Amino acid sequence: MDALWLGIAADQLVDGYEAPFYKADREAEYRQAHAVFAERLQQAQAVQQKDGDV
């Protein structure tokens, strides 16, 4: 895999970088983070309701 895949010239790569580069799947990461956040929010709301804070 060459540096053009990254959108940069080969001479701009930092010494030590080698293929394969990792291409992040942002949509999957955001969906996973949202699921964790939603679960934590639901748990916090349940505690507040139980304690009568809401």
C-alpha cells in the first residue's frame, strides 16, 4: 500500500511507518459509543427515579 492511499506524498511519511495502515470505521465506532452512552444514561435515570430525584 502506498502513501497516496493516505492522500499524502511518499516523502511526507514519518520514518518507521509501514503498511498496512488502519482505516477506521467511524460509523461503527460512533454507533458503539452511542450504545454505551445510552445504556449509561438509562441506568442513571433509573437511579434518579428510584431515589426520587426526578
